[in-house]
Amino acid sequence: IEAVLGLHFWPRLPFGQMVTRKGAITAFSDRVHITVNGMTAHAASPHFGVDPTVVAAHILLSLQNIISREKDPQSTAVISFGQIEAGEAYNIIPGSAHMWGTVRVHDLAVRDFIQKRIEEMAPLVASAHRATANVEYMRNYPSLVNDGTLTEAVLEKAREFFSSAGGGVAELERPLLAGEDFAFYSLAVPSCFMLIGTGGEHSLHNPGYDVPEDLLPLAAAWEAFLALTL
């Protein structure tokens, strides 16, 4: 295998526009699972327990301080928690709460720093509220790095192909904060990962996002064109 090409539809880019960039195009993408352990009690008697839901909320807010006050503001990073679970009844303070989130960064040193601070901060915040917290930090995907020579050749072919079809060609100024498992291919062979805009106002993972099916023939033709002409 001499090269690998990847293509992803992308909202909020002009319909049919092909976009890529040389070098890093996506972020390091990690997963975080925090378990907060408190003490079960009746909801009417919270002083007899330790509410892990409230503690989880304090942890969530405290971790945002890493982004806004501890990290160099010129280094891009984000910490987001998309899932928090606790309890089975509305009138019982649960014994534990679980938080699942993701960390996205472009710089390996920043990745190391954020992991270290999450692992330090969560147990300390929990302890301040008479609870405990366990952090599982999982390094998922590396940054996807497009090969410079291959990507320049792809851009040249794109200007030829999209001059008569689609919505033109553009280069990303900055890498995305999205994570992508295609990155593992880029560690092994020269790779180029591309985006094709689908337009629209809804972002990825929004239930309102829908791939316009009339864009599928263009995308397939573009990939076939690259396979035959590169």
C-alpha cells in the first residue's frame, strides 16, 4: 500500500466543496470516565448521605477551569462531558454517579497536562465534598496528519475535478478538534483525509443533520477519479 485516502461529509461547509490541509487535520481524541462515590440517603434527608450528583456537577465545572485558566489560551483544547448517570429513583440520593466525556487537543504536551490535571483535580474536588472519585483516562485516537506531498497532489487534482463539478476547493487554516480513527492509517503510510461540505445549519451528531443523497454520486466520482489519476 503506497497511500491511503479518506473522505468525510462535513456540515457548515459550502455544499459540494472539497476541503483538506497539509499536516495535522484532526485532534488527539481521548475518553474520560469518572466514577463519583458518595453515600445513599433519602432525598428529604441529604445530610445523612453524600450526594454524588452534586459532587459530579462540581467536578464538571472545576475541570473547565483547566481550559480557561490553566492552559495557554493560544493552545487549542476542549473538555466536554456528554453523559452523566446517577440513581434510579427520583426521591433517593444515589450512592454513585458516572461521568463520561472527551478531551480534544492539538498538542501532545497539552494532552499530557490535561490528563494529569483531570486525574489530580477530580479526586480532590470529590474529597472536599466528602466523596471519592476514580478517573479512567483512555487515550483513543492520535492526531490525523496528512502527508504534505500527497495532499498537494490531491489539491492539484481537486482543482481539476471540482472546476466543473461541486462547490470548489479550499484549504483549512487550522486543524479540526474532531477525532478520527483514520489517523491510525496516517501513522503507517502516506495519507490524505478530505472533507466534502454538505451545507446546512445542523452540526454532526445533531438529530437534524441529514446527508443530502444527491451529493453521494459526486463524492463517489471524486474518490474514483483520485484512484485512477493519482
